[in-house]
Amino acid sequence: MTRLLAALAALALATAALAVGALFVGSAPLSGRAVVAVLTGRGTATPVDEVVVLSLRLPRIAAALLAGGALAVAGVGFQGLTRNPLAEPSVLGVSSGAAFGVVLAQVFGLRAGPLEALGLTAFAFAGAFVAGSAVYLIAAGAGGLPVHTLVLAGVIVGIFFSSAITVLISIVDFDRLGGVVHWLLGNLAPLPPPALGVFGLVTALGFWLVLGQSRRLNLLALGDEGALQLGVDAERVKRRAFAGAALLTAAAVAFAGPIGFVGLIVPHALRMTLGPDNRTLVPSAFLGGGLFLLAADTLARTLIVPAELPVGVITAFCGAPFFVYLLRSRSARIAP
Amino acid sequence: MTPLVEVREVEFAYPSAGGTVARRPFAIGALSVTVEDGEIFGVIGPNASGKTTLIRLLSRVLVPARGEILIAGRPLGTLARAAVARDIAVVPQDVPRGFPYTVEELVLMGRYPHSPRRLFDSDDDREHAREALGATGVLDLRTERLDRLSGGERQRVMLARALAQRPRLLVLDEPTAHLDLRHQVECVGLLRRLNRESGLGIVLVSHDLNMAAEICDRLLLLDRGAAVGVGTPKVVLTEATLEAVYGCRIAVGTHSATGRPTVQLIWPP
């Protein structure tokens, strides 16, 4: 408990500091004094300054914190329920499934109003659910769920849904899909308040679902039989954790795009410092994921000013070597 | 008096792979047996005789196809999973490879059935865990990771987890399988002490007939899912029965110190 509180305090402090810092950087030429003026309401803030800080930078920071937190907690959930340290929304193909759902919803004309944002999330969840179930069935059919089988099944399902997205984009009028290609690379954009609200609510629901199973996910590391003998209904725990993780993935993908590897890097970095207890990891991963994605997004916004990199590129550049490291390290293995 | 465990005409068959006719129709067939309070009860038999299936049925990992199992007079099938785990604690042979938790974290998992809705461990849980770690003599190891311990130490830690469950019945799966001689002796001593001091009922499944003969009040000899003999070691462990069940030549003698039966193989020339 004390370790959890200390970790949360440290992460919250770092996140707050970075969030404030991120308000001061961006492609718009805005002086530090102008940002302070907007935030305090005193001095000489122009309307343009206000729009840049309050309607562009602030919502984008909020989106980064929510998406990073959602993806990291989804990673903890998937790793716990599959007992596989490499499980993660993008590696498992669940992100691609969610992305296919989002593109399909956009083909039907859904945009960013509050109801439409909900519809978008529902489509993303349906896609994530189908992809996750497909991965499970393929891997289970190939003889249990060994580490590598699950990852291979995830890659295959990911490729399938990526191709399906390409088909949709090819047959639909490109203009109707707006910035879909940019979004597909994983791109944080300033969200309008209703979309941000839906994003926050769905993330909270997914977080609550995974956190509620976190103690039971610990016991699941004993194996299904070991967990059952301690009174844990293993199948129900897996179903609920999966629902939560899929919901978090769906929300992040719907509002920020299929950003990869956050759910791999953040939980493992935290596991190395805080230990394997999911009750500590879930809340820490939410803050840590937000912190990581905000840092990555701030880099993406500033590295090639005045242009921007999609944040997904940054996380993939960090995540790919990390994945190889985990694949090779035996100590990071959760279970055989 | 109600027996601690009552197995009534229990049958169980595993679903056969591929949907074809099962090679072995029943893993357990029409088994009836009782375990009394405070008794050390041994389950022995060759491979595939149904020993492990019996553990799974007792801990409700599997549900009987026919018949029922009662724990202290209550049918297992009517109890919630956590309630079963408050009555029956299973000590497995080992934890999964690479299990990342510390000794204390593992033992605290034994407290789950007492508060399945709570997210965090209470001071009471920690007190029970400390007590259990003390009872099996591994309190010093509590901050160690499981995969850094020796086989004998891991065995004691898993026993501590089972004690933290505060069960009426302890079920042990091959408790001495991975232990050297000294640790076997220590393990048996520990089980006897727990049984004497707290009146804990113990069911132990083992391939080690000599250990079972020494420690158990009564034995159940299983063969292909059926009870071949139930009774004191002297009654069950006879040359004729053992040779018929195991299909090899066996000499049964008497332990010079304790008077219990000893079982020796007669190796083929």
C-alpha cells in the first residue's frame, strides 16, 4: 500500500510537471508569457493565444494522458489474463480490430459529436472484441496458449484487419475519410470537449473493470487450476479483464489512433521497479502510460518543427527494440 | 459424528479428445470413501489410477458426473468456490516456472477465499500469513522470490500458503516428490506436528508407499479409478494386492523401529 501511494504520488507529480511544460511548446509561435497570461487570465492574452492554449494544446495533452493511460492499463490486463509478458493491444492485433471498427464507423459517416463519439467507441469495441476472440481461438486451437503461439496469432489477426482497413479505404471516397491515414499512424489531435468527455468515461469504465480483477489476476499466475483451488473463478476473471482491456483499447484507438507498444513498455518498466502485483500496476500504469505518451507526443510535436511526427512513430521506435529485449530475456517471463 | 469428507458413489470421466470413444471410460468409477476429522489419510496407486482426479474433485476443480462429495456434512456442489477454499486447501507439487511473486505475496494469496471481494490485504491477513510462515519455519524467507528458493523451501512456503487459508482439510499432492532424504523427513515431521497440534485433517497423495505407510492412519489404494483397498497400512499393503495392482514383484516387511509395513521392490534379474 505504501509503495503504491509513493509510486502514484511520484508519477502524478511528474505527469503534472510535464503537462504544464507541454502547454508551453508547440508549432504555434507563442511566448511563455502569453501562455501564462492565458492560464492566469491576467495580462495581455490575444484571442489567438487563448485558442492555441485552451482549444489546441490543453485538449491534446488531455487526450495524450487518457490514451497513454488506457493503453498501458490494457497492456497490464492482457498480460495478466494471458499470463504472457508480450501480450499488448497492438501485438495481439486487438488495436487493428478496433481500428477497423473505427474506419467502418467513419464510412457510415460518424464523426465527433457526443453521440457519434459513443458510436465510434462502440464500433471500436466490437472490432477489438472480434479481434481478441479470434486471437484466442487461433492460439487455443494451436495447442494451449504458449507465449509465442499467442503472439503469432496476434500478428496474423493484425495483418488481416490492416488489410481489411486498406480495402475499406480503397473502395470508399477518400475525402469522406478525412485524415484517416494520418490517424492510422497513431496521431493525437485536439479533441472537442464532447469527444473528450466520452473518452474519459469509457476509459474510467475500462480502468474500473481491470482494477476490480487485479487481485484475482495475481492469483491467475498460479495457473487456472491453482487459482480455482483458491476460490477464483478463472474463466470469469479472464472474461472481465478482457472486456476491460478491450474497452480501453477501443477508446484509445477511437480517439487517438492505433498507437503501438505503450501497453508493453510502460507495464514492464513499472514491473521492474514496483514488482508484479497487479493491484499496484494497474493504477501506476494509468499514470505512467499517460506520462509516457505525453512525453512521446511532446517530442513528436517538437522534433521537426514546424512539421509534426505521428506519435505512433515515436512509440514504435521505442517499442520495437523493447519487444526484442523482452523476447530474449527469460527473467521477465510471467509463467512458462 | 459427521465425517470430515464423505465421497459417495462418485463417478467422473474426462471428455475424450476428438469426440471418439474414450479409451478409459472412467477416471473415477463409483468411488465411496470417508475421511475422519483429524485423520492422516493416504491415497496411493499406480499412474493413471485416478489420484490426481480425486484431488481435483475434492477441490472442486472438477465436478463429479454422478454421486456427491460432502465436506463436514455439506455437499461440495452447493458451496461457493471461495467457501470450498476456506474448507479445503490444496498443496500443489510446485508453482509455475518463473512465478514472479515473493514468498509473502504467495502466502497472502491463501487469504483470498476469506475476502474475495476485497482488493487489498488487511492487517488480519498479514497476521495470518506471518503465523503460517512461522509454523512452517520460513518466516526469514518472506521477502525472497519463489524461483530463488530450493525445492524444500518452496514446499514449506506452499504449505504455509495452505495454512493461511485456515482450512479444515489439507490435501497434498506428492509432498515428498522433489525432496532429498533430509527434507522428506522434515516434511513428514511438519505434517505430523500440524496434525497433532491443530487437529487438521490431511489427505496426501503419494507414490512413496513407505512414507505413506509410516505417516498415514489409513490408506486408500486406487487402481484404474476404483478402490482396491481401504484401511490401515497393515491391511492395505499386502504383497498379493500390491503385486496385482502394480504388476511387479514386491516384498512387504516390517519397519524395525516403528513396526509399520515397508515396501520393497524385487528387481528383475
